[in-house]
Amino acid sequence: MNRFPGQKGLLIFTSFDPALNSPMYFFLRNLASLEICFNLVIVPKMLVNLLVENKAISFAECAAQMYFFFFFGAAECCLLAAMAYDRYVAICNLLHYPDIITRRACFQLAGASWFSGFPVATVQTTWIFSLPFCGPNQVNHFFCDSPPVLELSCANTSLFEIEALTATVLFIMFPFLLILVSYVRIITTIVRMPSEEGRHKAFSTCSSHLVVVTLFYGTASSTYFRPKSSYSPDTKKLISLSYTVITPMLNPIMYSLRNKEVKSALRRTLGRKLFSEKM
């Protein structure tokens, strides 16, 4: 079996297969939904720019693209933290897992993650596009990200950069610290397990999420936590492409390749499809 579901496929499999109704797959469905939306913000306009000579984007379109980029990006950071908490409870507090990670708790964590993108996107986008702009107004990037747009402003942007740093700490670094603390506790618990089989099973339940977190934060931090002159504009574009387009597309494959339950669900679905075609 060498075919694995993409974002939409993973969303469908985890929604309708009875074996994939646990809280982990609830969060995974939310992650897949976020990444589909994330791709829709960036990819369509990028493809249009590759196919046509006129690569212009209106002021309103640029603001909308930046707004939803911030919205889904902040929401994904918080959702990854919620998923890390779910894995922490599942491994470190297994006996109380059904009492802690209830259906209501899942909806609250997912809802809070989605809502977290609203204040970040609203404040940052409104502030940036209230600044005066001058010059050719050509964004040296493949989408309207804040650093290349700020370079076009005629005003002093130091106050905004302080606000952006504060938002970054609250909505990016704080979730990352929660993830880090969760995995320190998870790894400590796994190492103390007496059974090698138990250690392997426990690690396999969180390895996919750990890979996703590493890819997402590793590439994003290379863009937003490096000095402005560290990379050339072309290098910055390549790094941005990795976490805005490539990584979201790879994440469902990571979960499929490293998850026996998802692969089993895929086999059952394809088996039913093949059986119905033979009838």
C-alpha cells in the first residue's frame, strides 16, 4: 500500500471511520482543516502569479491575505499545543485520560485554538495597513507577509515591531513552551517505562505530532527570529515556501506513514471501494 491520504483524505478518513473517533483524531481533523485553509490563502494566488504576467495584487486583497495568514498561523500554533497536551495526558496520566480529555474539553481546546487567531490577525493587519506607504509598492515576496510589506512603509515601524514581538511571544512562543514542557514530561515518563514494547507504543503515539511541530516551528523561526540581514530575499522566500506550502502538505503524509490506525482505515476504505466496483 503506497498511497496515503492528503489533507482532504485524512479529514474524510478520520471523520467517518468508527475506529478513528478518539480525541487525538478529533484534533487531527482540526489540524487538517487548518492546513487546507492555510494552503487556500497562499497557493491559489501563487499559482496565478506563475501562470500570468500580471502579478499585481490590490491593497484590499493583500490585506485579506495577510489577515487570514495570521489567523490560521496563530490558530495552528495553539492547536499544536492542545495536541501536545492531549498526548501528555494520554501517556503521563492514562488512568484519568477519559475524565480529563472529554468531548467537551476537546471542543473547548479546539475552539480556543481557532479563536486565538482572531485578535492576532485583527490587530496586526489593521496596524500594518494603517501605515503610510510610498515608492513602487512592489512586495518582494510570493505572498503578503508582514516583513516585506513593512519594508514599503514610509513611517517608523519600531512601535509595531515591539507589538509584533509581544504577539509572537504570546501566540507562538508560549504555545511552543507548553509543547516543550509536555514533551519533557512525556519523554521522562516513556524512559521510566519498564517494558520496551510499552516505550515503543507510547513513543509511536506522539512521534508524528513531534515531527509536525519540529517542521512547523523550525522553518517558521528561521523567518521570524533571524536578523533582517541574515538571509537574502530569495532565501527568505524559499524558507517561507517551506512552512506555508510544503510543510502543510507533508503533515498528513507524516501522520499516515507513522500511524497504523490511519493506514488501516485507508485499507478498509480502499477495500470497500474495490469490492463495490467488482459488484
